[in-house]
Amino acid sequence: MMTITGDALSPSDAIAGDGDQALAVRASAGDREAFARLLERHYDTIHRIAWRWCGDGTEADDIAQDVAVKLGRAISGWRAEASFPSWLYRIVLNTVRDRQRARASERRRVEAYAVQTLVDAQGGGGADDDPAARLWSAVGSLPDRQRDAVLLVHGEGLSHDEAAGVMGVSEGTVSFHIHEAKKKLRAMMQAPEDELS
């Protein structure tokens, strides 16, 4: 799990170390080895975040590859005052959103077919559903900002303040999105149970 810290280093202080900030400073200056180490260090986290957002391993692979390419193009613009992990989270989130927008109509058709197939196969019942899978599926259907807040705070273990930094909003806004998401998720998770009663 990436830990986001508020310790931004000046370029002269950061160059000497082996931490994310130091590697990012060197990578932004064109050091390919530093970039490779950063990517290697964070690739699993990038993939995990992508998987949580999309729920599909193959799609997460593609997103992680896209993030690696975008990171390579964008690293020269990274500023040492910024926390590298927060900046990376933003790139991952933006890449996920871009792919989701590009594939939204296709995904809706596939999901509708898959849901209907499951309902038909189960005879309309949902008693054997995995509650965690149902929850993550419900999270995936939340509005973008609510989904982002839930996944950053509950999926990635970030504080509301850290999630606010990643999302570019205030801590109170993250709390609001979490609150609204919990209300919607509660309703979504209870609906199938009510139908079974």
C-alpha cells in the first residue's frame, strides 16, 4: 500500500536518497534507472487500484500499462513540492476514468447481459452471492466522486485528508461523498435481501 506523506523535499535535498521523492526528482530530470525503480516499486499498487476500480484483471492489466506509459510521459512535469504517491494516484484515477468513459456503453451492455445470465442461472435467487463481491460491484456503480472516495478511504486505507489531496477536494467534501455513498450502498445491498424475503 502506498503511504502518502506531506513531506515534500526540495530538489537538492531529495536527489541524494532512495525514497519515492528522491527517485521522482531524478526521474523527472531524465534518469531512466530512477524511473524504472519507481515504476517497479509502484506497479503492483497501480494494478491493485486499477483492479478495484474496474473489477477485472485483464482490464486492470491494460490500465496499469496505460498508467506506466502516461507516467513516462508526465514524469518530467512532476514538481518536487508535490507528494509523488498523491500525484501517482491522480494519474491512476484519471487513467481509469478515461478508460471507463471510452468503454461505458460497451460495459453496460456486457454487464446487463451478465446480470441477466446470472439471474436466469440462479432462478432469480441471490442467496449464494458473495457479499464482498456484491459490495464491490455496488461500489463500482456509484457516481465517480463517491466511488473514488470510497475506494481511496476504504479500499486503499487512506485518511479523509489524504484522499482529499488525491481527489483535489477538501476533506469535508471527501467525508460528504463517503456519507452519501454509504447511504446508497446500504440501499443497494439491502434491495436483493428484501426481494428474497
